[in-house]
Amino acid sequence: DTEVTQTPKHLVMGMTNKKSLKCEQHMGHRAMYWYKQKAKKPPELMFVYSYEKLSINESVPSRFSPECPNSSLLNLHLHALQPEDSALYLCASSQETDTLSTGELFFGEGSRLTVL
Amino acid sequence: RKEVEQDPGPFNVPEGATVAFNCTYSNSASQSFFWYRQDCRKEPKLLMSVYSSGNEDGRFTAQLNRASQYISLLIRDSKLSDSATYLCVVNSGSARQLTFGSGTQLTVLP
């Protein structure tokens, strides 16, 4: 079982809706990530939080808004999405961003988003 | 040229076969290297790190050739449960520089 939990597992939303994806980890990791993955493509980095501060935003459109309420939680707020935003959204954590030499990202199972 | 390139496959092999995947990377400053496995409609999971001296974990052997900038993964005695997409991941030094290859799909046939 994954130690990073994501909710909801599936989400269908219209282009005018506001929804949120949630992610939680209790491994004491200080870095948390949002990735987007389209079918048969690798994960694409969206955001990185390090010690609860946003450290990387990979030029993601403002209709995606991340939030890190505390060291265990990571949210992704969605508003006015487009159909092309339909994808699997993966949350991940690692001990710290500076120790990525270990390469171990722990991924959640993902939230599969469909935008109608 | 992509930063990390993999043969997408698919590789269809019979049970018990030996199969090898290669991955090439373009950034000579890359520091660390990994293979992840992703089952269909599931999340990626770390399979193994790749060390300069080569490393083995059971039926899996990973090798790194820094001079030629490629990484390999060898799977011996393939099992049905090895069917998955294998992602090559290269770290050039920061969270932004953790680059995923597009993956190689493996299907092990009975």
C-alpha cells in the first residue's frame, strides 16, 4: 500500500467548476510535489514544496493553485480548467529536495481528472 | 534531442526470457540515475538506483556507462508480473532536474 494518499481517486468536473485534489503523507518528508501525467507519457513536474514553501512552479497556468497547509498535506485547487487538463495528477514526497540523489520519490496512486 | 531517451517498445517476451532496456541521457552533468516501474493505471515506484559499478537486485541488474551516457536494465527469467512500463529517471542536481524518460513498455507472455 502506498504511504502517500490522494483523494479523490477520480474526479469529473465541468469547465466552470471549482474543485480540489488532496494529498497526505505521514513519513516526515519535507518535500512534496505535484506531477501531471497524460496517457503513455512520463510524469511532468508542476510544483514543488520544500519545508512548506513553494520552491518550484514550472510555469503552470494560474487555473491550478497549489497549497501546503502543513508538512503532511498538499492540495491542488482547480478552477476554470480546460478539457486538455484531463490527466492523472500525481502527488509525491521525498525526504528533502536536496537529497534527491537518493532518487526516491514516493508517489500516491493519483487522482484521475476528467474535464468536460 | 530529448534529455532522456528510451525505446518505447513495446517489448513482448515469453516467460523466462531475458530482456534488456537502454536509456540515454544528454546532460553530462547528471549525477544520479534510477529505474522506476509503473503498472498500468498505477503510480510509478522506484525499482532500483543505478550505480557506476553496476548493481543487482535479484533478477534485475542495472548498469551505468558515464562515458557513453547510457543506463541499462536487464531482467532475467522474466515473470508475468514484470509486465509494466519501465521509466528511466535522471537527476541533474535538483528537484527541477529530475527528468523522466518516456518509458519502455514490457509485456511478459505466458
